[in-house]
Amino acid sequence: MGIVPPSVTELREIAERYGLSLDDSALASFRDLMAPTLASYAEVERLHAERAPEPLRREHARPARGENPLNAWCVRTDLRTHEDGPLAGRTLVVKDNIAVGGVPMTNGSRALRGFVPRADATVVTRVLEAGGRIVGKGNCEDLGYSAGSHTGADGPVRNPWDPERSAGGSSSGPAVLVATGEVDLALGGDQGGSLRVPAAFSGVVGHKPTHGLVPCTGAFPMENTLDHLGPIAATVTDVATLLGVLAGPDGLDPRQDPGTAPADYLAGLDAGVAGLRIGLLTEGFGLPGLSDPRVDAAVSAAAHRLGEAGAVVSEISVPWHTKGFDVWKVIATDGIAWQMIDGNGLARGVPGPMDPELVAHFGAGRARHADAFSETVKLVTLNGAYTLGRYHGAHYAMARNLVPDLIAGYDAALSEVDVLVLPTVPHVANRLPGKQSSRAEYVGAALGMVHNVAPLDASGHPATAVPVGLLDGLPVSMMIVGPRLRDDLCLRVARAHELAMGGFPTPRARRECETR
């Protein structure tokens, strides 16, 4: 990079930004006083270069014409380091916000194009060591800030059940590739439903782990307290298998409690639901202006089928679920504007490894390609910059102070029932916005369906999205929420539901592939 001393003009602009009244003589004096500190910057840069790992070099290619009809693939590769392990023989796709060394990473944004990480994210290393075969990166939404699938720099990812509809986001490509059967498993991310919404719209299983259970080291962050990585698969058993590979501290991620030990997520998976208490979360149904009553009815019916399998099903209220959406919005807006946009992904003041090449590449690209950002990224940038600038982060502090109340609200309900059940998304997949759509329609199609999923990113509770059937030929999804670190319980209930259904339906695209 090289350290360039500032000019007096640059210092004048900085002084004005901070309300400092300094003439040119004073600014020149301060510039001279900065020299010893800037020399330390140069020395740190030299020391880092000496210790930086040699970049991995791996073969990769953009998908060939005709091989990517739903625009789910970002790049194809073929990586395998171990023949044995729990993932032996299984193929995986990685969301394109997760580093695969030697393979380009764009995070769905023109601002990051051309960046190639030197090393693998922790979750990628764990997958390869478990015998998994990584066959590519899946397209995702612009900087991950969309629960629709129309904001990515490579264009919309299309729903495998109806190509004119959204596949959900921001882990759009990975969910579609699992649904079509092109891969067995996928790694996704979730800061506001970004793993569960595409699982719901694509008709597959997605699990947002307890916050901190799966390390995010090597993934492009949005906001440390909201960041989650997790598995997507066609079956609950596959999700549980992959979670067992991913979970546990890596000693690097500050989001993780080093004393948290992962469970055996397969051990009790088929234990059934006899005697378990299932609570239909009142506030998750009948969302004004959003809920399709047929979706509510399908999810309720699925829960009551578990009652026929021996569970005790009842309704339960968590008033904080509705309030939690507001809490999440403030944390996401101010936090993303501060960390991901102004901070170029850096979480200042916390330990853990950081990628200076990624930070520098994105920072330069962000300034160069600002006009190419999606309308959702522009919105969070403007909104967050305004509220942070006008109110100095006070509302972010208020929202963070309310998170314990949100957690306590869910925990109180989970002391009366074992899991909570509600619709993952209040409606089936919406149509992709067209070129003539208004900005409000574009943003609504990206952010208007996360009311049930987003509060759980703020609270950190585990949540599993599973299909419950079809409505107008499109998947309907149920979400199962458990106590923190009881991811195994969510998956156990999800597995019982899967068995009660006799398996999940698959889109025509997958069935056609399987009969060839």
C-alpha cells in the first residue's frame, strides 16, 4: 500500500469535518508531528507483509453459458483435501461472502470484484478436512443486504419452482443449488434471515445456529452481533451432519465463547417429539399487511401433525417478538453503516484476525463503484449515516441495551414450551421486481418479508426453516426456534416433521435432473 503523508489541503478537510478551527500554519505543524506515527504505520505494513501467508492458487472458472439457467452459480471450482470424514463424497457450494483461498470473492458487489482471498475461512477448512468437496461459490445479494434475490451484481437469482419469482436472499444461489440437486449441501450466512428466507422460498432446510456457535472467521462481516454462518441442505439429517462439522470455537472469532462445546447433532435426531411442548408463537402469525392466511394455516397444521406424533401443541405469546423487529432494524442500520460501510468490514475494538487486503480492496472499490450499489445498500448507507451523524449512535446503544429484554422474552416462553413454531416467511415467494418497478417496490421485494426471522438474529436463538408443503405450486416454510445452544432440539423437531411429511417436495428442475 505505502504510507503517503497528508497534504495541508487534506488536513484542512479533516479539520473542518471535526469542527476544528486551524489555519494552514497550524495544519503544517500537525503534519510534521504526525511523521513519527506514520513511520510506525509503515513498519507495521512491512511486518505484516513478512508474515502474510502465501496465497493459495486454485483452479476456478465462471460457469459456461447454458450451465447456469437460474443464475445461482458465481464461480465453479473443484476442491478436495481429504477422502474420509463425515462429508466424504458430498458436494458443497459456498456463499460468495465466505473466503475460499485462491478463488474470487465478490459478496455480490461490484465493489469487491477482483478480490481473491489468500486463505480459507474456518468453515471452509472444516468442510475440506471432513471430506467435503467444494464445487463452487453461489451468487448472493449485494453485500448481503437483501432477503430478495434481485440485488446482486450478477443479476437476479431465480426461484427453482418458478423462475419469475424470488429465490430469497441473501444466500440465494446456495439455496437454489441445493433445491435443484446440483449440490448436496451449502454454506450460507444469516444477519437478518439471509439463510432462512432463501431456504423457505426454495423449499429446502436451512438452520441459523445459535449466535457464536459457528465461527465467522474469513467471512465478510456485516455487524458482529448479527453475523451467523450455517448449513443449507435438502434434508434435516444433512443439515445436522454439516452443522456438526461447522460448530465449535476456532480460537479466533471474537463472536464465540471459547468454552462453548458443540453437541452431537445426529445423536438424538430421530428421538421423536413425544412429550415435547410445541408453542405456536402468536405474534408470528397474522402479520398485518404481510401474512397470507393460507400460509399461517399450513404452518399451524404442520405443528398439529406433530401433536399427533405425541407432542403437546399450544399457543404462546412473546410480545417482544414484534418489538424485536424494531430493535433489529436499528442495530442493523447503524451497525452495518458503521462496520460494513464506513468501516469497510472492520469491527474496531475487538480482537481476532482481519484481512487488510480485503479491507483495502473493498474500501477503494466502495468509493469507485458507489453508484452501482443496490438500492438496498444505498438505503442503509444513507439511513445509517444520517442517524449516526445526527444522533451520534445513541439509538444503536439503546437497541443494544434492549437485546437482553428480547432474549428474556423468548427465554420466558421457552421455559414453558420446548420450541416455538411460526411461519419462516409470512407468504410464498414474491415475483421478482421488473425494470419498471419503483424504488419502493424494489426495496419492498428485498426487505419486506423478514419480520419473523430478523429478531432472532438480534437475540441469537437457533432457528430451523423447513418446508411444510406447497401453495399455488410454491413452498411454504415453518420455522422452529429453540433455546440458545439447543440447536439439536430444533433439528430433532424438524426431523420429526420431515418424517411425518414423508419427505419434502422437490422442484420440477430437480426431478428432471434426477430422471436423466
